[in-house]
Amino acid sequence: MKKITVTIIATIFILLRVQCSFGQDEPKANRDLVFYSFFVNIVPDGFNLPLVGFVNNAMGSHKGVQVGFVNTNFKNFEGIQVGFVNSILAHTKGIQVGFVNTSLSSLTGIQVGFVNFTKSASNSPQVGFVNTASKLNGLQLGFVNYVDSLEKGIPLGFVSIVRKGGYRAIELFTSEMYPVNLSFKIGVKPLYTFATASYGGTSSRLFEYGFGVGSLVHINNNWFFNPEIKSASSPQKFNTHYLSFSPKIGYSFIKPMYITIGPSVLWNYNEETHPMSDPTYSLWDNRINENHRLIIGLRLALGISF
């Protein structure tokens, strides 16, 4: 009975621990111990077979596929990582798909997850709720994007923070519906987002908040084209909405200060029937019906970028 027990234990040990030996002239990494149980997998440098398990640890470089709840690669990785938490401690060339994706060196490929982090240069897309990269040469698509240094890439999101090479501005302007408006813009010049707060001075149109997207295209050193799209609502009347497009021309007279002026096309629509507020001024005002109104106005702004 004792001999049978010892034999069973030895058999299990041999099945769970596979000693890889490819000859005396192979590198030592190829003769390291391999632990492959389909639950916890630990493999040495150069072991390029697929890793499928709950926890996968590649102690060196790995090429191929890693599928598990937690995937960790201690050196360069080339292939596909799919899991809840994916970590590569060196260069990444391939695809990471998970809840949290981390590459501690450069990324060439794509990261898709809730949180994507690349410590060095990101040369490929990051798609997630939160995307961060030290240097961006590709695309970030998410709700919040952070870039330490922008090179040739572009971040697209609700909030895109770029420490070096980004665009931020505060702007005071007047519009057809509200005489006093303040906006904060953040992102990059080709595509930024902004938030606005507006004051009307009347009980029927006292305050408005809005969000939008815009672009700043330089014509020369001083002149630029500045189209913007904005959606806004009034806290007093949550069923009253404004959607506007304003193609403006800007002039930077004393850097970083500038002025912009241009027409605006505004669509005012109510979810319920109630009296619409008249604009402060307009070039053209057409009440389509009780719930829809089209207004052409003019906007003038003074801003400072930083």
C-alpha cells in the first residue's frame, strides 16, 4: 500500500512539473523548470507554447498566446494576452484585452480594456475608459485620456489631459441666448472638449450648462479657424435643450490671448410644450412649431490659452 501511495504521488508530481531539456548546447533558459498545470502556469524565457490557465507567469520573453485571469510577462512579449489583469514588464508587440492592461515599456499593437497603461511610448491605439501613456504616437479613445508628452498621436475622449503638447484655454464669450458665458477647454488643438456655464440675467433664462467639442486649425501665425459644436440644457427647464454649431475665425493678438468671432446656428427644442425663451439677439429667428426653433446668431469671445 505504501509503495502504491508513493507511486501515485510521484506520478502527480511528474505530470505537474515538466522538466524541459533540449540538449546540452541549448541556452540555460530552455532547460529551466516548467510548471504547467492549466491553473497556475510558470514558464521560463523562450517557452513559446500557449499559456492557458487561471494565472500565467512567463518569467522571460514569450511569443504566442496567454489566456487567463491574471497574465504576467516579465520580459518582452509578442502575441495576444487575454485576461482580467494583463501585465508586461518590457516591450509589448501585439494585443492586450482585459480589464486592466499594463505595458511597462513601449507598445506596438493595441490595448483594449477598462484601464490601459503604457509607461513608455504608445505607438498604437489604446481603447478604454481610462487610457494613460508617457508618449503618444497613436490613438487614445476613452472617457479619460492622459498623456505626459504628445508626439504624433491624438487623444479622443470626454477629458483628454496632455501635459506637454496639449491645449488648454479659458474663454469668456457672448452668445445669442446668453450674454455672459464662460468655458474651459482641454485636449489637443485638432480636437478638444469643453464645458460651459452661462448666465442669462432673467428668471426664464437664468442659467445654462453645456458640453461640446471643437477644433483649432491654424491659418498662419496669428489667424486660425475655430469650429465648435455644443449641447446645452437649462437647470430650470430640464426638458429645454440647445444644440449649436459655430464656425469662428480667431486672431491671436498678444500670445497667449486671442479673440474669436463668427456666426452660430442654434436649434432650440423642448420635450414638452411650453413657452420658448426669446434670444438676446439674433440674425434670423424661425419658430418651426411649439417645440422646435431655429436661430442664427453671432458669437464673440475673448480667451487665453495655456
